[in-house]
Amino acid sequence: MNNKKLTPYLHAAGLMPTKEIQQLKACQANTAKIIGRAREKPGRGGSITYDKKSMIQTVAVAMVDTPVNSPSHPGQATKCSGGVTVSTLSGVFGIPYSSAGRLVKLARQKRLALKERRDGTSWSRCPNLKAKKTLTDHLVSELQFWVQKHHQVVQSPIVNDTLLIKNRLGVKEPVPKLLLRIPVCELHNDMIKPVSEGGFALARNDSGVVQVSDTSLRDHLPPQLRRMADRHKQMCGCEPCSQARSMHLSLQAW
């Protein structure tokens, strides 16, 4: 088999892979390797990023066949005979059969959408999953009203300290800046207190479970609410601030 004169006959008989076949196998191995790296999760129970999902789906779209309309069902697209199967894609990518089945289904749907040039179909991006909306607009409005009336939320004492905030009509208008004098976590602790102690009435559901988390509170704070800056703290004339400022100045002079 090492005789060079017999090499063409060995290639024709399929006993020895050609250089082109070896390169195709190398492409398949590299594809499986990069897909395996893209499918690696950051930790237990985590998920891969949309950037990696988009890359995997793009490679799958390039490999699968475009569904064709069946003669018996003109309006229904079916897979073409002799095309790339789930087992083939599973072997090429080195992924489980169930994962390859879901990937083939998505890839065929996207390939058909690209062929029909449907509006909004992206070549290289998968659609992002929209987060489930747990807080209603009414709850968010009541929450922002409660935050604005909190005893640790005050209006900025500076006259021109305003922000341009869109109103309900979408028009920007100047609104006085509100200052939060406590951390958001402490504000959340006050929110989940009973109403008799100044808590938010809709902070808990009918079962008594807190439905507004610390993260949700941060995401739905009033847009004109800001943390106190140094210039706001210097204008405060209360006894704790004055004593602390005097002590700091004495230490600096010493």
C-alpha cells in the first residue's frame, strides 16, 4: 500500500483517504471542538450566553437542509429526503441526540425564514428571551409614589439641581432631583415592614410572601431619585453632619 504507483487505485477503491477527505475530517473535528467549547456552561445550573447560542445556531443553519413543501401538503414545510439528519449533526457537533434534535428544528425553521426573506430574520443572531414581567404597572406606580414619600427621601436643596425626565406623553420636562439619604437595602427593609410602621402595602402578595425583591426595587426606583453627592452632604446642617464634619476638619488640621 506504500507503493506510489498503486496510490490512485487505492484512492479509487476507497482504501486510502485522499488529501481532500483528510481536510474535510479536520474541518469536522475543528467544528466539533469549537461547538463543545461554546456549549460549556460557566457553572452548575448556569446557561451559555446569547453570543455562543448565536454561533452554534449559525453553524447549524449552514449545515442543515432547507425544508421543502410536500406535494400532499402544499402549505406545510417538511424536511427533504436524503438531507442532514439529527444523528449526523449529533456526530458532527459531538452533542447528545436530544440537543441535536432541538438544534436541527431551530436551524431548519431559520433557514426556511431566510429563504423566504421574512422581515426581522437575522442571519447570525438568535432572539433574546424576554424576562417575565412580575410587577404590574400599577404596582410600580404605587411603589415609586411610596418611595417619593419616604422620610429618608428629600428634594435637593440646590435650585438648579434638576433632571430632564419624560412624562406620560413622552415629552422631557425638568423635574427636581430627589436625594436618597440611606442605602437601597435599608429602604427595602423599610418597604417590607407592616403598613402601620410605614411599610409598602403591596410589598407582599396575598400569601404574605415578599414580591418586590431588593433587585426589583433598584430597577423600579423613581427616575429622578439619586444618591447624595458630596456637595449635598456639605449643605446639610443637621447635628450629626456638623459634628462629623468638625471632627474630620480637626483631624486634617492635626
